[in-house]
Amino acid sequence: MRTISLAAAALAVLAAVAPASAQTAAPLRPVPRLEVTGQGSIDRTPDRVVVSLSVITNDDNASRATSENNTAYNAVVARLRALGLDQSAIKTTGYNVSYNPRPANPPIMQPQFVIRYGYVVTRSVSVTSDRTDQAGPIIDAAVSGGATTVGGVSFTLRDNRGAYRTALAAAVADAEAQAQALAAAAHVRIVRLMTISAGSYAPISRPVTIGRVMAAGVAAPPVPTIVEPGDLTVSASVTVTYEVAP
């Protein structure tokens, strides 16, 4: 009976103390914070070039159209390989066969425009080189081999991620400098870094539109094509949250 009485007494004490504790517990205060967005960028000279081109053929017979396209493509590859490019640097990025019926009264077009009728075969090709000075020679070699369209040139970096990391470091330094300036102006001190997040990242490239469209059988111009790259700007941003105190 004594054991039961002691247990009952303990429960009574806990019941009396619990409400009092709940009433005296102070609510949690939000931690004072300071949030800034830092920006960083660096300039780099591109060390890679990508040339986009197409080989387009057409014929009233589908087999002849595809065979002619294969022949032209092989000639383009041979000219590009003669520049010292590996086979892996020359990739087919698209292949399409469509039929365009010849109208009863075809429109009269200017000589610089070409309308293809019958089975039209379009092969899209990308050519990559780690020598940016090969942009022009690649264009000339492809056109002389049978490429009908040069869509554009993109200069980029082999190590995009490394350049981006350098820009990120600059962005973090910018965010810290902003936070220190804001804290000093507000007469508070920075206690610790709470969160940090980086903006989205995309590979850096700078397209150069060539817009050269060659009619079938037209030879490359005697004057060599020259495409000069400019510097690339790699940018990064970070959002940083700091805890501050008086």
C-alpha cells in the first residue's frame, strides 16, 4: 500500500508541474538572417570549335537520292579527314528523308535559291576540332566535298566545368563582400553561413552564324574562309544566407 501511495503522489506532482512548465516555456525566436546574391564571371579564350553542316540531295527515285547522299557524305568525310580530324570528330546528328512533289507550274526562283523536288534526303553533321583555327578550313573542306549548307560555328571550352568552378569562386567572394558591407551598414555582425546555393549551369558556347547555302555541284570559293573566335565570358551566381547578431 505504501508503494502505491508513493506512485500516486509522484503522478500528482508531475500533473501539477507540467502545466506550469508549458506556460513558462518561451517561444522560439526566428534567427536573424541576411541573404545576398553574388555574381562572378571570367573571360576565357575558346579552345574548341564545332561546325554544323548539312548534306542535302534529291531525286525522283528514293534509292538514288539516298545513294547520292551517301556518296556526298563520304566525300565530305574524306576531305575532313585530310585535315587531320579523327573519325570520332565527325558525327551525324540527324538524318531525314521526305517527299516533295513537283507542282504542275513550279515557281520561278532566283538562282541563289534552290527548291528540291522528289525525295529529299537531309543529313545533318557536326564537326568538332580542338584547334579553333580550323573553323575556316573545315567549312571549305566540307563544301568542296559536297556539303550544301553550313549552319553555323560555335566556339566553346574543352573544360567548361573547370571554368564554371572558377566563376563560382568569384561569385562566393562577391557574396561575402556584399554581406560584410550590409552587416557593417546595419551595425550587426555575421555569426555563421547558414545556406548557400548555386544558379543553374549550362555549357558555354558562342555561335557564329555563317549562313552559307551552296547549290549542288558548286565548288568552294577560291578565297579561304576565316572565322576568328572571340573571348568567352563564363558567369556564375550564388545565393548565400548568413546568420547575424547585434
